[in-house]
Amino acid sequence: MNDRLMNTVKVGEKGQIVIPKEMRDLMGIKTGDSLLILADKDRGIAIPKKADMEKIAKDILDHEN
């Protein structure tokens, strides 16, 4: 499996998008996972797993002590 993918998605009437299966598999995203949506007007949108962002935040806070 390639470690980088590119694909397009359409935004549905309710504002929903479907993450392609290949990308879900690559990133280990499973049904019921929570994802965090980050948006920057100049840099775009990032969708990391919530658990990954929580770990980063914990590492930063633990490092400060």
C-alpha cells in the first residue's frame, strides 16, 4: 500500500463528505472514530484523528512540566 494518496470528494446536501476507503485504511480510521476538523483560510483543511491530537496536546502539556 502506498503511504500517500490523493483523491477528490464531493460535499453532500447536508455538508457531509465521504473519506475514500483507501484513505480510511491508510490512516486506520474505523467506524465510530472521532476526527477533528482544523481549518485555516490560507492553508486549507486538515482532518486528524481526535486521539492523535489528544496525544500531541498531552505530550506538549507534559513537556512543559
